[in-house]
Amino acid sequence: MDRRKFLKNSSLTLTGIAASKLLWGQESIFSLKPELIGTRPNILFIMTDQQFADAMSNTGNKDLKTPAMDYIASNGMKFEKGYCPTPLCVPSRSSMFTGMYPHEINVPINNMKAQWDTKQYPYMGKIMAEAGYDTGYVGKWHLPALPEDINTHGFEYIKYAKDNRIDALVDGACRDFMMKEREKPFMLVSSFVNPHDICQWARGDEMLNDHLGDPPAPKDCPDLPENFEIPELEPDILRLMQTYTPSTYPTSQWNKDKWRQYRWAYFRLIEIVDARIQKVLDALKESGQEENTIIIFTSDHGDGHGAHRWNQKQVLYEESARVPLMVSWKGHTQGGSVNNKEVVSSGIDLIPSMCDIAGIAVPVYMKGASFMDLALGREDNSWRKYTVIETEFCQSKKTFDIKGRCVRTENFKYMVYDKGDLQEQLFDMVNDKGEMHNLAYKSGYQKQLRRHRKYLNEWMKETKDNFRLPF
């Protein structure tokens, strides 16, 4: 595809990002269907907060029903190995909305002040607006930029950009945005708080968005997960953090009955937010734009919800780090398809995928890749061998200076922390999906251990990460 022809047909202008910062890609998703050039699809990016990947009924989970999320899955592809960049709100969202790793932009914890040059590394809204998209953001914010500073974040339509007490307002504002008459395609972020209110439920605090009432008797609540118990040879620093921060982890002395009620509350919050997502999907249909809109659905991070006796996040176990990641483009993506091979990041791969949809090249400083080829069923033999997840334990804006890194390959998962006696974990994710048997100290797995250490070393050099390795 000729660059000038594309620019002419799509009326694309790059006004704010210097052309020298972009390298024109050889092809985009439009190479599949040339007739789509000039009618670029809209992007509806739906995001929940603190939702584990398997907390949807389309994953076979019998403890909840999520018809809206199931609808997205039924019309698109679900990535089984979708991981957040870090299991904590602000750094994860900062990564998602810049395409950079948290340590690269110096946002390792919930610090609400931007730590990077936003002209050098612009926000998603800025990139997409300058690619010719009408940009909107509705709902939970939790980004280190002022919502009213549109010149910085680039979202021209912005409503209810607060951290809490806004879920009931999100679908209406999204509907208003999608119903507008426009000549340009739109990119809309629909961001919900829940199931994050599970944090308040665990502490016994007032719920911020939805009131659940008293839980049923434990016998009528979901069963405990198979990996409920603490795994063997676990790094000691994890339980130290759990004990040291009872306001974050008030669960260390809970009995099994309390954990079952916690799981009930968590799944009910997801059902409530699913009903609100349904209203957003209904508005998209009403606008007449459903078949010309790519839907991307994910969450900023997960929640322990009882696995390994853990609630909340920050730890690198699957329940905190693996998130739902689905891409649906009705009539183009194969409905109900599942990618269970490639490891995809909801952080660094998100903006490159949107650039692919917009028909522009990925900014050269980004290390992620577009997952749109995978979503459309095209094989990508060049896809990365692994992704890396970061963490830094904190309480609000106070860091404990305890960091961790995780390397997820196709079949194994390696985790390492920079403090404590036992610091490393290695799990066989084919035969031990619940992460119960730490192989890092088993003689038969030293080759795999060295391989994953090597990958982490490579990544640290590439991203200039100063994480302290224990080996």
C-alpha cells in the first residue's frame, strides 16, 4: 500500500507527533481487505478494574454469568495468555496508555504525578487523535495526568474521569459519544471501577459503587479454588508483606468460610459490571456502528480471589497478573476463537494494535507489537518468546522497595523477588496451572531455570531495568 495513497484516502494528518518519530509500517490489518482503506474502523476499548482472566462464564467458570463479556468472546478471539504489565492500578494503566513498561516511565507504584516527558512518550489519546480519530474517555481514570488537561492526554471527549463512584454513569456517557454524528472514526475508552470494590468488601468498608448486601451462608457460596493453599517453597517475602499491610491484605487470618463469601462477593461485582458493559454494547448497536467497530476488552490487573490465600494484587501469581483480553470485530474476527499459545501483554501491545487499526506505524520507541494479526487468525511466526511482568510492593504511594519480575513463556513461568531468603519460583504451566509446585530448586529443572534467567537478563538490558538479580 502506498503511503501517500493511504494518507489521501483516510484524510490522516500527523500534526503533533513529528514524522521523524514514526516509521511507516509495511502493512496493516487493511492489507487483508483493501476496500476498507479510507473507512477505518472505530475502536471501543472496554476496561474493568481488578478482574482475573478466568472470572467470566465464557471461560467455563460456573460461579458467575457474564453475557456481555460472552458476547464479545462469541464474536471474536480470546487470548488465554494475556498478561498485565504490572498487577497494580496506576503503573499498569500508565503502561497501557503509553506503550512503555512501568519502570521506563518511572511509575512503579500508585504515584499520580507523571514521571516522564509526555511529549516524548505521549498518551494513547494523543496518538490516536493525531492519527485522525475522534477520541473519548469515560469512567475510572487513575492515570498520572489531570483529566482536564486534554492537551496532554489527548482525549477530546472526557466524562466522569474519576477514581470511584462513577460506574452507574459510564454507559450513558458512552452512548452520548457514540451517537454523535461525525466524519472521523472514533476511539472510545469505556472504563469501569468494578470489581475493584472487592477491596472495600474485604476490609468491611462502605462499597463505593454497588451494594451487595449480606453474603449467603458459606455452604451456598462458591467453592474454594483448587490452589487455595500456599504453594511449596514460596518466597518468604510474600507472606511478610501480607502480614505487614493488613489494610491491603486483611485476609491472613480468615477461615475458609470467609474466603468462600469473599469469592461470592467478587463474582457478584463482576456480574454487575457486566450488565453495565451490556448497555455500552447495546448503545453501539443502536448507533449503527457495531460492524465497523473493533472491540478490545481487558482489565488493568487481576485479583487473588482466594488462590494461595491471597486477595487483591501486587503478587505475580496468575490470578493477579493474568487478565481477560478479547478482540472482536464482527464479521472479521472468527467468533469464539481462542489463542492459547502466544503470550500477549495488555500493556505494551495495546497501542501498537491500535496503531495497526489506524493504519499508522508504531512509534519507534515502543517495544510492543500489534496483536491484530493474531486476532484476525493470521499466524505470526515472529511473535515474541516471552513477556515480562513487573511488580513493586507498596501501600498507596508508599513503596516498601521490594520488587519482583516475572518471565512468562509459552509453557513456563519464572518469578523472582529482590528480597528474602527464597527468591525464585519456576512453574510448569502445562502440568501445574495452579502454581503449586515450585521447580526452581528441583534438580531436574535447572536448564529451564537458566533459560528464563537469561530471558530476564536480555529484557533488563533492552529496557534499561535496574532490578537487583539474586543470581
